[in-house]
Amino acid sequence: MRYNKSMKTAIKMTDNYIYIGEDTDNMIGFIKYYINRNGIIIAEHTLVIPEAQGKGYAKKLFLRLIELAESKNTKITAYCSYVHQHLNTPEFARYLA
């Protein structure tokens, strides 16, 4: 996928992705996740295409993941290094499972 400035950058969700882009076939970036049988959100992977990196998209996706955890009154386990890094800060540590 090629990034251009006219692409829609609204955050969208499916059952397994929080993403920015036109649809799941044309994503600028995403966090892949699932909710395990105990209700914990498992963040598997975060990716932003190279052309869109450095524009704050990964942080926006992460903050939407936090909103999801809040709405479900649950915590997050991160298999993804990006999410893990942010959960291990004082601001977000309360969401760490």
C-alpha cells in the first residue's frame, strides 16, 4: 500500500484490528489484538507503513486500545513491543495485565 496525504485517517475497528485507513485491505497502520477467554485484551502486533511513520499514528492506535480496555473494564497483555513499552510507563501501567 502506498501512503498519500488524502487517505482517510479515522480510527476504525473490527473484532481483531484497530486500524487507520480506508479499510482492512488499505491500512496505514494497525494494532492486531484479540480478547482471550478471561476477557484480557492481547495486543499481538502494531504496524505503521514506512511512509506514514513519525506522524503519531501508532500512538493514536495505542490510545484507542486503551479506550477499548476502559470500555470493557479490562487490562491488556502485550506481545507487541510498542504496546508493551507504553504500558510500562506510569501513565498507562494500570492497564497492564
